[in-house]
Amino acid sequence: MHFRTLTSTVAALAATFAVLSGPTMAQEEFSAVYVMSDNLGDMGFNDNAATGFKRAEEEGVKTRLLQASPTDPQLWRQNLEAVSNSGDWDVIFTGPNMHDNLAAVAPQHPDQKYVFFDDQLDEPNVLSIKYAQNEGSYLAGALAAIAATDKEDFPLTDGEPKIAVVAGMDLPVIQDFILGFKQGAATIEPDIQIQVIFIGNFNDAQKAYDLTNTAIENGANVVYNVAGPAGLGILKAAADSDKYAIGVDSDQNGIHPDNVLASMLKQIGNSIYTSIGQIKDGTAEFGTLKTFGLEDDGVALVYNDALVPDSVKAKIDEAKAKVVDGEIEVDSAF
Amino acid sequence: MSIESLLASVLEQSTPLVLAALAAMITLRANILNVAVEGMMLVAAFSAIAVGALTDSAFIGFWAGLAGAIFASLVFSTMTLRFGAGFIVAGLGINLLAAGGTLFALERYYNSPGGLRPIAFPDIWHVPEGSLSFIPVIGPAIEGQSIIVFLTVLAVPACWVFLYRTPTGAYLRAAGEDEHAARSAGIDVVRMKALAVTISGLLAGLAGTQLAMDKLHFFLPDMTAGRGFIGLAATLFGAGQPWMTAGAAVLFGFFGALGDRLQAFDIPAQFVLMLPYVAAILALALARWRIHVRNKPSKL
């Protein structure tokens, strides 16, 4: 145990000083480093990514997460160049905000393998990973439609097939969420009424609150939050009017435990764990874009077990199976 | 869409705008174009939530919100009146400082740059549900509104009385109209301007506190979302008159609330979200045109 901690400390120092001290561990071990543009502790994207590295580490992969302040772009670039120059890492992971840095660094190190997640870069040594938010939203739509029409299992609804999605801005990625949500709801209840409402930005929580109230006044029983930070206002409004909501991005079920049915998450950790395995086996296709969807648990609906009974989960699993089998193709905005 | 809910929403959406507009108005009368209202509101929202959660008291949180904004206004007046910085430059500086400072505090002390959301937060006083239902239409709209909404309704006549019926208000206006004349009449111009900025901080503090404490009970970076600037536009439209200014702010609030309701129909969201801003541009153009017509020399 002591030896492990000691080596970690040494390795941390080594990474900081551009790994000038050379390899500190046996080289037959597979190694992965994540150059971050943010810190851990956000209870969302970054912490989710960290879980993937942790799982890989438990299986003997040497991992290192290089945190950096989100306001210090210089440091992101320095970290990326340092680990690229060292040549000690089998694969270098990097993510959001790093497009320009990676585009500059990756071509200079053609033998170094890179994984770029939640974004895309067409270089022969870069594997890009994106997430099929439309497929996850498809399940959210199915759950919303069931919850709106099933008065017995979901006592806060009035049984009318009316739901809403409150979104931040009318952007392609947001439309991808909305299209999946609409399609998922329509498979359960073909005549469902779906209000699509835009806040106009991602931080005006008061406007999100008011818009959600309006949607609920117009009869919506379930509201899907696709509004980033302002989404907290959506969840609060649903809780204040005693209706249901579905969260997004991180597990928001605990925020209003009596009202948030589930959260739709990008399982960044899962995708990282899976791709480390594939790179180890040599099956990963560098130079391509891989989209993680329902099939490989890249997106998932995390239920609030106190509100969603098993019979409903079974119905949604059926819908999921159809998407995974390829029987249903979920609409996409891309 | 029911008329009660529209009315309630207009009240709710107008309140921070009216307060922001009055905050900008009181400084405009002292000849200061106050672009720092936005930043003062943000500081108020943050301190209200941070202190309210710490003490578990809505009362202390409310006063902390006001104190935060007044502190920001003191920084503003020190920079401009003591050290001679330009009002626009210093105002923009306050806005940047408020946005960056609150984000820094979130990251440094709460370790959550995404926002500050206390698990439990004390409720500020609201009109109890059902207490006014005997009054048709207006009763249900007033139910559930916070105490700050009523303070706002009182703030408009209070500003009018202060500006037009008290000696200090007259001095303040004189200092704004013609600085040199006011000085030769023995008015302490710098003190009057400092007073205007402080009152502005108090009003902006009410606006920010309302935003954070009324319904949301959390703080998000940049949650004021331009309301301070809409308030400034309302002041310019109202030509610095309390009633006109408040009226313009309510007009913007009305278009915002109406827009929210129109989204339920099949109107493109971009158009609906544009409404308050189109209203602001039209209102400003109208105000200029009115002045233009009034000042035109009559025909011979």
C-alpha cells in the first residue's frame, strides 16, 4: 500500500515536470492520462469521466488525471504538450475546450494515440467520441409519456397525455435531445401533446422557472430539463407545482426527490472505460468518430427508484431493446 | 392562458426590472449613467443565498443581499467620485468584478463553480395562498408574491416623494442638472452623487434579492441575465421620471410574460424571445421622437 502511494506521488511529480525523470513504473503496464480543462468536483461531467479511469485503474491500468483551472487555458496546453513529448503514455485522453490545442499538438506526435471525447477532430491518431443524446432522450420521452398517462403509478399526474420540454437555446445539439424525446414519447402515446419551450440562454433560472410554470398551467404533467445550469429553475418549478420533471447531465434525482423521476446522463466514464479496453486489445479505430449510445451504455436513464416502479422500468427497457437491436432508428438533428 | 396567471407573472417578472430601473433612474437624476446595476444585482443575489443558507434565516439573508449590493455601490462611488474614474468604465468594471468574484467564491469556498444550491433554504414572506381569493382576478395574482413585490410597489412613490418633495431630492436633482450652478448655490455635489449611487445600490440589492430568494432559492453565475440593462433602458425611456420609468419597466415585464405564454403556440421561439427587446428598442425610439417633436421650433 505504502509503495503504491509513494509511486503515485512520484508519478504526479513526474507528470508535473514534463516527466523529465523518465518512466517510474514498469513499461509493460498499459497507461492512460487525461489532460483536463477543468477540476474534479463538479458532480457532473468531470467526476463522471473520473469514474471511468478509476474502473480501468482497478484492472491494473496506470492512470493519471491532470486537473487544471478552467480559467487557465495556458496550463491545459502545457499539460498536453508535456505528456505528448514524454512519450510515456500509451494513450492521452482529452475532452471539452481542447479542440484547438489538440489540433495543434496531435499532428506533431503522429505515433502518440489520442482519445478526444465529447468533441471531434479528424486526425489519423485521434479517436473521437461523441454521445447519442437523442437515444437517451428517447427513453426520457418514453418515461415522460408513461408517467403522464399512468395515474396509478404516478399520482401527481392528471392522466392527460401532455408533456413539455424546456430547453436552453435552439441549437443543433439541443434539437437532438428534443427530437429523441418527441419520438420516444410518441412510441408510447401516439397522440401525445409536447410543448417545446426555449429560454433563450442557459443561465436565466428565473425565466426557466416561469416558463416551466406556464407549461404546467397548460397541462404538462412531466417536464424534461434540457437547459444546463438554468435547469435548476425548471426542477424547482416542477416541485413547487407538484408535477414531475426529468433531469439531465448529472444525477439530479436527489435535488427534488418527490418530483424528479429520472436523469438522462451521458455516461462519460463508461465510454472511457470501454475505449481503454478497446485500445488495449487493438480494436479501437483511430482516425474515426465513435458515437456511444444506448447499445454501449454511453447514454443512460438513471431512475429515481422511489418514484418509478419496476413495471414501468420493464416497459422502458423494452423500448431500449428495440433501439439497441436497430429495430428503431432514433431521429437525430445531425 | 388565464388572465390571473398572466397578471401574476407580469408582477413577478416586472419586479426586478422596476427595481433595476429605479436604481438606474436615481443616479441618472444625479447625471450618472449607471451601468453597474447588473453587477450590484448579482452581488446581492449571491450574498442573499450565501448568508441565508449560512444563518438559516430569510431575514438575515435579505439584509445581507441589500448589504452586498450597497457594498458594491460604495466601491463604485469610491472609484468614480473619490478617484475620478469614468462612470461607464467603472460601471463595467463593477459588472466584471461581480461576475468574476461570485464565480471565484463559488469555486474557492463552495467547490462548485456551477452554482450554489443550499439543500434547505428559508422562505421569504409570501402572501399566503387563498388569503385574497375573495377579490376577483387581482386577488389570485397577488397571492404567492413575495414581500419584495410590495416593497417595489411602495418604492415608486417613495422615489417620487424623495426627488420632488424633499430638500435633499431637490439638491440631488440640482446637482445632476447643472453641477456648477449647484455648487455655487452651496450644494455638496459629490455628496449628492454618492447618495444617489448608494440609493441605487439599495434598489439594485432589492432586485437581486428578489431574483434569488423569491422562488429559486439558489444562485447561478450570471443569473441576472441582463435585467440590469433592461432596467437602464426603461429609465432612458422614462426620461428619469419615476412613474414613466416604472411604467416602462412593467411594459418590458409584460412583454416578457406574454412571450412566455406565446411559446405554447406554434410561434418560432426566436421571435417570441425577441419581444421584450423589440419593445425596448421601439420604446426608446418613441421617447427620442417625442423629445424631437417637442423641441421642434413652431412654424412661422
